[in-house]
Amino acid sequence: MLLEVEDLIVNYGKIRAISNVSLTVGEGEIVALVGANGAGKSTILRTISLLIRPAGGRIMFDGQQIHSLSGFQVARKGVSHVPEGRKVVPHFTVAENLRTGTFCVADKGIVSQRLEEVYTYFPILKKREKQPSGTLSGGEQQMLAIGRALMMGPRLLLLDEPSLGLAPLIIEDIYKIIKKINLNGTAVLLVEQNVYEALELSSRAYVLENGRIALAGSSSELANDPRVKEGYLGGNISSDCSN
């Protein structure tokens, strides 16, 4: 497995946010982590990327322990995090924002190559490269946030609510690009409140409730699980998830 999280515990002060969560992501997989708002999904991503220090458990990446490393070291190993809310620098141009994703890449040739790869995924960013990022639409900012993470050349992409606040047609475009990124070899751990879309995109999924894994399995199995249908897919909605 590329990523192995075992018995993860995360506290906010005296409050237990995550309790004994275990999950895995294999090479080339898209795995979804779904659940209601406040279930702890974003906290798990922030802990994997070491923005939050775990209180217990183990995080392994490519067979190596990373939970004692710094966030910088984890990024250098190939884990890129796209945070909820995009977090682009509004007064930086598109190109400047993208280059902030290469803070640990010294080879200018590699930087140029990755920049062209990002523009291949997101041609609109090429057109907007000299434009201040704060003037972009929400969908364009989401593309920029993903592009910035790709500038690290990640083996694992942590995506936190990429559909948040976007129109349905834009969400569809974003998900197509995520699928393309994955087909080109990057594993994805996807956090989403949009459960139906997440199960359509992923091969496996975990359902998080109150900081614990409540359900886990293939995405198609979970899409047809009565508990998931009732709690997250609108009751009697029939899903055609087939991944």
C-alpha cells in the first residue's frame, strides 16, 4: 500500500476529534472519505500531511513512517494537499501561485516541465497566467489549487472538498480532470460531502461518522448500502456507481 493509516488518534485540546481511524490508499487508486460536515474528514487529511500532529497511531507512506516528520518533509516524499477553500494567494498571479508549489524543487527544467503539465490539465490557467488569482472564478481557483499541488510532482494527492461551492457543470469538469490525473499515475484520497459524486469517482470508500470509520468497502457496494442511501444519497435514490 502507498498510504497506511493505523489507529489514528487526533485531539483538539481535550476534545477527541479522531478515534482509532485506519485506512489505506494503494498505488494508482482513488479512495473516497465521505461523511457529514464535522465528521472529521478534513482533520484526517490535515494530519496525514502533518499540518496537525497526531496524538496516537501510525501513518506510513511507501513503507516508511511519516507521522513524526514535518509537513515539509512529508511534501518532499510525494504527498500534496489541496486544502478546503483553495487557499490561493489572491494578489499573486496564476503563474506565481503555481510556482509556490515548487518550493522544494531546485531544478528549473523540472519546474518548467511541471508547469506545462499543469497547463495541459487546465488550459484556462495558461490563458490566465498573468492574472491575479483573486480575480478568478471559484472553479478556476479550484483548478489553480489542484495545479499548485501537482507542481510538487506528487505520488499521492489529498483533495479536500474540491466541489465545495461550485456549480454542477464545473464540478463535472473538475472530477473529469481528477480522473485524468489519476489515470496518469497519481493516487488520490478524496474528501467529499458530495457522497454520490465521490462514490462515482472512487474505487473504494470509507464513511466517517463522529471521528470514527462507520463503514468501508468498494464504492459500488457502499452506494447500494441501505445505510448510505438513507443517510447520504437521499433515501431511495438508485445509484449506478460501477467503479
